[in-house]
Amino acid sequence: MESIPLPSHIHYELLLQLLERQTMVAVGQRASSQAQVHQLIITLRKALALQKQLEDDCQRNHLPIEYRWSLNSLTAEQETVATLLSLQKE
């Protein structure tokens, strides 16, 4: 059974820290910009909560999850296939 690829939780944490610690400070007292950054923070927190619900659902249904750090990372199965293909070419 193939794993369900999901973003690593650290991605959300990094974005939230950036927005809360740096972006919010940089927009200063501009109310409209602060409101937009605040809405972005809320949206990211909702996205993380929804992902956690999906993870719980996958666990209840015994579906494996694979946390991804980038789009370029290969699953173990994909790495095995790539290795086999490269060996065949030699």
C-alpha cells in the first residue's frame, strides 16, 4: 500500500513563526496589513488542524502516512525503482 504524502508539520511551524515574529513586526501599525497577516496566520492554523484530522482519519483506516520535506524527496519505493532502473542501464 502506498503511503499518503503530507507536508511535515515543521513547514507550518516555520511559516507561522515567520509571520508572527517578522512579518507582523514589519507591517507595523498599518491596520489593513496587520489584519491580512492575522488572517493568513488563522488560515495556516486551520490548514494544520485539517491536516491533523486527515492524519487521524488515515490512522483509523490503517493508511500509512509519509511526511514530506520537499517535492523532490522520493519515497523508499520510488528510490528502489530508480536504483533498479539505473542498474539496468549499466
